[in-house]
Amino acid sequence: MKTPIIAPSVLSADFSDIISGIKQVNNSGAEWIHFDVMDGSFVPPITFGSKMAADVRKHSELIFDVHLMTEHPHTHIEDFAEAGADYITFHPEAAVHAHRIIEQIHKTGKKAGISIVPSTPVSAITELCPFADIILVMTVNPGYGGQKMIPECLYKVSVLRELREEKGYAYLLSVDGGINEETSAAARKAGTDVIVAGTAFFGAENPSEAVSRLKGL
Ligand code: DX5
Ligand code: ZN
């Protein structure tokens, strides 16, 4: 089993002291920072837009993993690219022309991701798989940190891993939602490359130790 990349989600950081949260991530051994962008429509809460990523970019050289939980994702691509995102992931459930949005992301020079909610089957994204740089399998219904993982979603990671192998695709696999030190073992076993963790990172007494344990070290 290979060691996954850890992407702490700033959703669980203290927004009134975001710089402390970013420094915690920078010094923790995590390789990525995950930005949960919520628009109050695709999901009920509203979080932040590209300015957050642009401001944080001055304080971190980690990989920026932007997760758009928004309607009309195509309207946000260039803004996040300019803000310094490395991966821009959107939900095909919110887009008819998902392939075009992947091309749009690639035109900005960034990596393109697609994410599916628990009720979306892998078959809904099979046609997009050859074009994706990352596939984010949600293991909770999006919108909130601190939820309990739905373990039934993890088989999708195994299915997508086998499909990647069979077809020679290049995407990374990521899991997001309710991943903690216990549930991360099942995610690693399913073959995930990236683990997103909000509560398990920012709620930990020692975030560096949490990162090691999420990696299974
Ligand atoms: C949920 C977000 C997640 C969230 C995960 O809608 O996409 O990235 O931050 O938080 P935890 O790890 O607390 O479930
Ligand atoms: Zn997320």
C-alpha cells in the first residue's frame, strides 16, 4: 500500500485567524491544502471565493487543491487559476458540459478534477475519466465538515483504481469527508492517492502526528 498525500481542508480552520491555520498545515508534513468553495446553492453553506486562495498563496508553497461545490462551475475557473490553484475540481452533477469545463481548466495550465457525491455512480463519469487529472470521491454529502464517513462510498475508489489500471488512465484518486485516523485505513486499502481531512487535522491536538497517522505511518 502506498503512502497517501494529505490535504487538510481549511474549512475546519478558524476563519478569523486563517494565517495560523495555514502555518499549521505548512509545518505538518501535509503536502496539499484543500479549499472547499461553497456557493449556498449547490450546497447550502457559503464559504469563500478565489480571494481566499490568492491571499493564502502568499503564505504557502504547498499544492492548492480547490474543490468547487458550486453551480455554474465554469464561471469560477479563471479566477481560481489566477489565484494560484494547482488542481481545480468541480462536480459534474452541476454541469451539463463537463468535458468542456475540463478543457477550460486545462487551458489555464491547471490540473482538472471531477468529484462525485455519494449518490452519483462511477458510471456517470466514465466518459470523463480519460481527461481527468484527479477524481475526488466524496464519502459524505457535501456542505459540512465533521460528518460521519459513509463507508459504502469507498468501493468507488477501488472501481476507479481498477479502471485506471485497465485503461492506462492517469488520474489521482482522492477521498473527502469523514476521514479520520480510523477511517483512513479503509481509504488507504481502497487505494486512494490523496486523503482530504478537515476535522481530523484542525481538531487534532498535534496536527503533525495526525498527518502521520492519516498516512498510516
Ligand atoms: C465537505 C467538504 C470536505 C470537508 C471535510 O463538503 O468537501 O472537504 O472539509 O471535512 P471533514 O474531514 O471534517 O469531514
Ligand atoms: Zn472538499
